[in-house]
Amino acid sequence: MKLIKIIVTFLFLSSCSEKYTTFDEYLNTPVKFAKQKISYPTNDFSITIPKNWFWKVEQYDTKQILLGIDAIQTDKATGFTKIISIQKYKSFKNNNDLETEFESIKQLTDKNSLEKIVESGKSKSTKFESYFIHLKSDTKNSIETITLLAKSNENKVFYLLNATCQKEDNLETNMSMMVKCLNSFEKN
């Protein structure tokens, strides 16, 4: 009888744990959307984003981030914002290989982010070699972020590719769309 109570308690607790859609599930969820291919002005990289999204080249106040873009769409009715951002940056810890840089970024994220890491690791499904960090927050206006880390063609220089969406904003469809955009990333 005591064993049955333990099993029932375990099943109850495990069924109450928060479920989430994984990075691979987002990447493999079929979603159709109109696209446009954009390139950084120096042709450093290109990426496909949803058609009619506003995008701009970002200027940074730090020498660490070399260049970047943001692609943004805000729903006028709900006020929810979706963001895709790409930054090319110098390694924060002078790393040269992708795996070591991933471990450094993961530590920084775990220590400094308000979001919680729900999964991370080497990407198995992307078109290019990368690592990913999947984050979620549990605030009133909670967000979900997926970050891909890719090596540039330069020593000690990497790309961060981010997709961020509010959980209340048709999350599965929007995040699937944005992750597909991240997967279209091409270094030139």
C-alpha cells in the first residue's frame, strides 16, 4: 500500500511539471508563411525573415559586438512583439572553438538571465553547425527565447541568433516560424 502511494504521488508530481515544446519540435513543426531574404549591408550574412517584418541594422556601443540586425513585428491589436536578432561578436572569454564558447555563453546566461534554461546542447537539426540555448520566463508577460550559437569564418568570432516571443502570442506557430528563419542563416 505504501508503495502504491509513492507511485501515485510520483505520477501526480510528474504530470504537474511544466511541459514545453522543444527546439527540435519547433524546428520540425510545419508552418507556412510569406518570406523575404535579407542580407547585412556588407554581405557578411543573410537570413530569411517573415515578409513585411521591420528590420534594421543595429549600432552597438561596445567593441565586443561587431555588427547585427534586428527584425521585429508587433501585433497592433495585442501589443505582442516578436523579435529575431543576429549579432556577430568577439568571444567574451577569448575562445576559438564553438563548443567552448557555447559553454561560456551558457554559464553567463544561467548566471545573468531572468529566463530559465529549459534545454541546451549541440543542434542536430540545423543546416549549419551550431549549439542552442532554449529559455523560458515565468513572469506575467512571460517570454520564450531560443538562441543559436554559430562560428564565424574569423578566429574567436561567433554569431548569436535569437528568436524571442511572448508565450501568450500563439507561441507554437510564431516560435516555429522564427526558428525556421534562424535555420535559414547563411554566412557569406
